[in-house]
Amino acid sequence: MACRLLRICRIVNNSIKNVQSVNNDISNLLSVNHPHLLKTNVPLLNNARNSTFFVNKSASELWKGVTSVSNAGRRRGRAKGLARKRDLNKGQIIGVGKVAIQFPGLNAPIFRGKELVQQQKLSVDPEREEKLAKLRQSEIKPKYIKLSPLERGWTSAGMGGRKIGPPDPIGEDSFEGFETWILESKIITCMTGNLGRKSRISTFVVTGNGNGLAGFALAKAPVTKAALKIAKNRAGQRLIYIPRYKDHTVLHDFFTQFGNTKIFVRKMHEGYGLVCHRAIKCCCEAIGIKDMYAKVEGAKNVKHIIKAFFIGLLQQKSYQQLADEKQLHLVEFKEENGNYPVVLASPSKIRKPEQVSSNETLDFTQYVMGNRVVLKKKKFPPFFTKLPLYKTTLVKRERFRNSEETKLQLRAKYGAIHSFLTEKYPEARLRPKPKRSENNEAVE
């Protein structure tokens, strides 16, 4: 037993000495002062793997992982911002790289006439990298159509208010001078038994030539472009002629209603502009109405607003039609004309005064509005009228209250600021302001 224990101890001691000698050799090799190694080239031992994920998978599988999404994610709209598959070899030519070399049979013919073409190095193209970068960037950047601020519609996000051109020609008939406005474009969905939730694009447009002809239409299609085209052509086939007063406004004030949407329209003078709902404004541009005021009450559904507005336009009547309907003269009174009566229309058959009942509506505005009165909000007085100093100011201005109006009347009647007593009392004539010289002295 003792001999065996001694042998085991010797074996253990020898093995320990061998391990220590190996460690010393390794430390000497890795030491900075070793003469055979440079200071910067310190060997590092790392595990390396020759096979990678990119080598095991094909290019189509790799692109699928980047450019695809599950069906559930596609329904929720997660496929909008995904990258598109690109051709990484675009612009590359076989046999031509960073160093241009002529290879017979690859990028050059083997024989040129009777001469055998030799392999040789060609001149380097300095613009090669820039051309490749431009080709690859053209695929990355999407081509956005930049619209001017006047063509963007009501808001930059939605399509409402944008112009999409005239309807398509039908045979030899073309829609010259027409323009189409998008009033509404939205996604509508419905639940089906076999296809699940099915979505479509609904578009509502109006088209017109700005000279009294206009029409509107609604269309639905799976794609926005197809829906716009169908609606535009459908609106061109449903044109209506709308009469206008002096080619700039409506014939008269009117009230119209469709569903729960009510519109009060007022005829305005030239130069007033269009003060109304934005959808009505597009319709007025399509028809050619330039001056009008419209107030919408109730539901603000765009389709109901347009239908109510067109119903009101079609129910308009000319002055002659209104005079024939009432069998009375249509007379106009204006303050700027001194309330002098002007006959606008006379009927062929006139009723006698005893035939007109006392309860009959004879006011023109009340009659065309259907005996409705527009509710106007009361204007509140300015804040400074409640201050104590305002009463003092009114007392001081009392003697100058009508001076401006009096000056205008005297100038219109006598040509200057004087009255009928000026001839009798010439000293009461208003003297002109004295002229001033350069030294600011009065010159007589």
C-alpha cells in the first residue's frame, strides 16, 4: 500500500509541475516584453461559426420576413408602412466592378476581327458609385405628388375640396370648361356571411362649368381611383341648369330643407363673396354663383346639405313667374333710390284691390321664404358704453352729431358747404384753407 501511495503522489506532483510550466510559457508569450510579438497584435482566442442565418435562408425567404405581415395584422392596417422588395443588383453589370477588367467571353468578345482579345485592366469610372447610389435611392423614396396650397382642398389630410378635372368624354361629346370637386370621400364597411367584414370607398362629387350647368353624384368602389372616376362621369350625366340673377347670385332669398338639414339663403350684392358652408361654396363655384350668404341649421350631413341646396335652387322663380302667380305687380323699394317704387314685373291678369284678402302675404321676402322669418341674434352693445365717461363723451359730441351728413347733403345740393342764405349773407361763406409757403407762413 505504501508503495502505491508514493507512486500516486509522484504522478500528481509531476502533473502539477507540467501545468505550471505551460502557464509560464503562455504568460511569456502574451507578455508585452516578448521579443517575437508586437504590442498591438495580441492574439485573442474566440469561437467562430462558419454558417449563419443569412446563408441558410434563401433571398425570397429573407425578403418575406421584412415585407410581409399576417392576415390579422393586414386587417388592422399594419401593412401600410412595410418596406418594399428591392433589387439590390440594379445597376450592376456582370464582369464590371470597382476594378474594371476586360474579360474575353464575359464582358468583351473573344475575337475582334481576326485578333484574339486579351485580358486587360480598364480605366476606373469615378462616377460609378454615385450612379449606383442614385439608382438605389430612387427605389427607396416614394414619389409624392406635391400639390399647391390652392389644390389641397379643405384640409391636407382629407380629399374634400380637391379638384379632379372634367368628366371623361362620351363619344364625340367632351366636357370642355367643366371642373369636378370632391365633397366627401370615406371608407364604408359592411359585415357579410361568407367574406367577413367588407370595405369599400364612397365618394360624393359635384361637377359644373361655372356658367349655370352643374350636377352631383355618389359612387362606391373597392379602390379610391375607381370610385372617383365613376362618380365624376355619373355627375357629368346628371347636369342641371340653374338660372342666376345677372350671372353672379341667386334669383331671390329662399328657404330649403332636406331631412333634418335646413338652409336659409340670402341674395347678395356684387362683390359680397360666398359666406356659406364649404360644401355649398364648391357647389356655387361649379354653378357660377359668386355672391351669396347661406346659413345651415340642423344636421351637417354633406349629402343632405347638397341635396337641400339644389332643391332650393330648382324651386326658385323669376320675378315674372311670381307676379303671374300672385296676379299682382312686383315693386321694389330701395333706400339708396329714396324708396322710389320701381316695377320689376307685371302679370298679364291683375286682381282688383277688393279681391286681395287682408290676411294675404304681400311682403316679397316673407312670401318666397314660405312665411318663415330668419332668427337673427341680438347684437350686444360694446363694453365702453357702460363706462361713466361714455355719457360725458356723448354730451361733448352732441353738436357734431349730424355734421358729416349735413356736409354731404350741402355738397350734393349746392356744390359746396353753404346754404340758401349764402347769397344774402356772403360773409357766411366757408373760406378755403390758406396756402402755406415753405417757411410755414400764410399766403393770401
